[in-house]
Amino acid sequence: MDSKTKRFILSEQEIPTHWYNIQAEMKNKPLPPLHPGTKQPLKPEDLFPIFAEELSRQELNQTDAWIEIPEEVRNLYKNYRSTPLVRAYALEKALGTPAHIYFKNESVSPIGSHKINSAIPQAYYCKKEGITNITTETGAGQWGAALSYAAKAFGLDLAVYMVKISYEQKPYRRSIMQTFGAQVTPSPSMSTKAGKKILTENPNYQGSLGTAISEALELAMNTPNCKYTLGSVLSHVSLHQTVIGLEAEKQMEMAGEYPDIVIGCFGGGSNFSGISFPFMRHNIKGDKKTRFIAAEPASCPKLTRGVFQYDFGDEAGYTPLLPMFTLGHNFAPANIHAGGLRYHGAGVIVSQLLKDGLMEAVDIPQLESFDAGMLFAQTEGIVPAPESNHAIAAAINEAKKCKETGEEKVILFNLSGHGLIDMTAYEQYIAGDLINYALTDEDIAKNTSELEKII
């Protein structure tokens, strides 16, 4: 390859045929999710009332390292995969760094983010099982948009509970979901018991992913022939997203390099898992020593300041108990524009990997994330999503360290989505109306002290 080649794209035949299940190769397996009533480890059939049966099996699969991608799913992947791997020459020049910076551009998908990688198989498995209706939640709207597209592709009816602050901040994401035929409700709402309870206690509450999950779960459990779907956190979601890293492996080989550092923004773990797990398997086997960095918002720092404990995945306590780094399921996040990162806990796989020192985490203040997003837009010509800005900021920080030391490291980050429907956030940043949010140790301790000490 020419040393100045900027974009690396795989042929249709090179798109992955299998997802990578890191659980099968982890030396320390994640602790089991627990039934909230009995506190006993879950079996796949315990999840059948909530999720499609195949997704339930994938969720708890700790034996099969490779799981075949169904042909129907792969055919839809071919509409937009492979996504480009791009060398960020202009960003490198602006930073004056000897580092080589690459990004995997997931913003080229039909709905503008990586979320579609799991939406398609989740809708497929529900359709294959004979399900007619599905429900979900969405934070910033990327997941809701992706699942709306996938639901329409497989002829499913979809109801989306969208976090109220994002419903108001991001009206065009709501419009995209409605364009694909989804029913979109701001959460918390008066349509569920969980929503009514929260609004009764706090009428002005602007919502959280935990609240929206409670409402979507409740609707699914009370609707005939309906299943619930989730856009992050769970292990089967991380599994589907590994198409990102598996492609990136081949593309880095085309570029003649291998990453010293892999970075993803972090809300529940889906895009971070997708870019990192395929590379991390080489660390687990002892072949490589790549660093993996999860970049989360400073206002929602579950990895950097949370506790490792069993907790609910939702606010009302409908979900199984998950072993996770958490700020507590009652945590009320600040109204930052990176709505997809406003979640109280981390996925069980990532939580175990962090606990075992196989990855690290940094927290990024809101203004620093937008500083990074502006520089990236001005150098690389892509306006990034507010969520992706956190990964960009972490990559810039690592590149600056290389400038100080003179090390020529290879940095890879995942551009999880574009920000063309988030221009209100950029408008507020440019006008100086955005702020950083401080979270005290006392706030975190008060919330996490209410958790049942199972671990």
C-alpha cells in the first residue's frame, strides 16, 4: 500500500461471517446475571419471556468463541459494510504528533451510527421466532433509529421510549424513527406504571436510560407476542458489534500497521466492545500488548468512579441483577448532549475486563469533548456525534503524549456516529452555552450505598 493511502475498505466477500464471543476466551468469566427474586444464576430460558430465544442463548454463551452470522443478516450488512478505516492525516498534522491516528467510520451506515449492527440481528431473531411486536428504549436516538429501520426491514411493529431530554433536544432523531414507522414516546411517560411512579415523585424529571428501559420492558411484558430489545450493555449486543473490530483487524493489516492503543466512547459498552474485543483476544492469548481505553463522560463516570456490584439494568428493577461497575440504578445523570452515554452501569463483560486490568477508562468533561469534536470536524471534514467526541478527545490526549515523548504509536478509535442531527449541541457550544457538570464523591457514595451488597 502507498504510505499516503487514507481509506481502507474490504470487499463484500471479506465482510465477517462470524461474530466473536470474547466470553469464551476470557480467563476470568463474567459473574452470572442473577434472577432478581431468587438471586440464583440465570439460565437462557429465564430470559425467554423478555428476549428472543436465540438472543437469550447468545447472552449467556461462554463456550463458543465464534457464532455464525445468519445469511439474512449478512445480506443486510452488505448494504453498508465494510465501513472505511481512515488514516487521520490532517488531524495528526494539526496536533503535530508523530502518532499515526486511524478511525473506523461507523457513521456511514444508513442511520449514521454503529447501532444498526445489532439492530438487524435482533429484529431478525425476533421475526424468525414469529414475534410481531418489539419494544425498546433510546437515549440520544441512534439505537431507536437503527431498530426502527431494522423492524421495518423484517415487518415488525416497534414502540420506542425515548429519554425525554433527548426527545426534546433531538427532534430529528424522533422524526427518523417515525419515518420508519415506529411509535415514539418521551420517557418517563404516563403510559406505564414505572413512568407514572417516577412522574408522581418528580414531575419535572427529564428521564434516563434506566427509566426508559423500565417502560419498554413493562410494555413488552404486557403486550401479546412482543419481545424487548436493547441497544447496549448486554453481552449479545457486544457480540453483534464485533463486526467493527473484525473488519478493522483486516484493514489495519492492509495499512501495514497494528494498533498500540484502541479507543471507544463508553455508555453501556456496545461500540467500545465492537472495536476492542477482536483485538483484545490477542492480548488474552499473550500475543500482543495493546492498550484499550474506554472514554466516558465525566458527568456519568461509572467505570472511573463507580462501584463493582450487582445492580439492576433499569430504574424500576425489572431486569435481572447484573454484575457491573455502576453508579446505582437510581442515578439521575446530568442533561449532557451525549445522550447515548447517560447510563448508570457498564456491561458485565467490560466490567470484568476492567476489574482484571485488561482495559482502562478515562472520563472526559463535556466541553473538552466538544473541543475535540470541533477540531476533528475542521481537519477530517466529518461532524462527529457528541458521544463519539469522547473517543476523539481520548485519542487526541494520547497523541499529545506521543508528541511529548516522541513515540510513534498507532492509535485506533471508533467513530461511532456522525453529528449531523446534533447541530443544536454544536450551536450551543459555539455560543458558549454548554457547561461541564461536576459530580461529587458524596453524590456517588450516597447513591451506591443503597445497593444490596451481593458481591
